[in-house]
Amino acid sequence: MNCRKSLFITETVHSEAGHAAPEPVTRVAAIAVLDNPAAGRFATDLADLADIGLAFGEAFAAAAVDMLRRAPVAYGKAAIIGVHGEVEHAAGILHPKLGKPMRAACGGGEALIPSVAKVASAGAAIDVPLAHKDEIWSFNELDTMTVMVADAPRPDEILAVMVFSDGGRPSPRIGSSRAVV
């Protein structure tokens, strides 16, 4: 994994729509700006990207979880591919191996880790989807955290993101179980 820069963004939400949250919600994004070895060519074997995703998770997931105020309950992941790459490069980083270190860092994780990806220029923002780590039908944790890095990704880079949260939305009122249709 060739990493040009890494950063952590911590946000704590104390209120929503003028109402104090029952408990502040902290979200931490671990971000790495990585070289894209598949940029500029159509690669059929993306195994090297899966290994990069694993290395990213192993290097940063536990540190992100340690920055939370409480135990993690939600997570998500995302990638922005520089314009010399393709969205399939994000699939290589995000899906085959990144989940294992994310689940290890948050003490489990029975549910699918939501993800999103796009190809964009440096400075683009991405909304990282969040969901409960163990119960996908727990609606209170369905949320996003928006992240961006002003100088990334450059055309031959990938901006990889993991987000962990110690709570759901600050003032949820929808419910935490499967909706009745």
C-alpha cells in the first residue's frame, strides 16, 4: 500500500434541528490517499487492489474506533477513484478484504457494511453511508458522513474511507426494527 497521506476526521453531533441529542453521537472517518496501481489501464485482475484494501483496514480501522467516545454501533466505507481510474477499482479496494479488519476493530459486525464509490477529481465530496454493524434493519443508525480531501484523489489515486459511529442519528424517531408494510 503506497499511501501519500492519511487523516482522521472526528465529528461529534450535540444537537439536531435545535434539539439536544439524548447523547452526543461521534463519527470518525479514517481516510487514506493511495496510489492506484490499475489507473490508466483496463485491468482484469484486481487482486492487488483487494490486498491494498486489506492493508488500509489493518492500518487504520482500530485507530478510528479508538477515537470514538463509546463502543461502535455503525459503520460504512467509500472510495473516490481519480479520473485515470474506474469505479471497478473501488470495488477492488472496498469489497473483497476490507470488511475483515473493520469487523475486527468494532468487535463483530454481522451486517453488511454499506458502501459507495465514484470517479471524481480532487476535492470531490462523498457521502459515506452508515448502518448498524449487527442489525441491518435497525433504522436509527441509517445515516451518512460527508468527507472530502481538498487535494485528493489526484488522477492516479484512490481516496479510501472507513467510518465508524458510536450512535445512530442524533434524535431518531422512526424506529429500530423492520417496518411493517
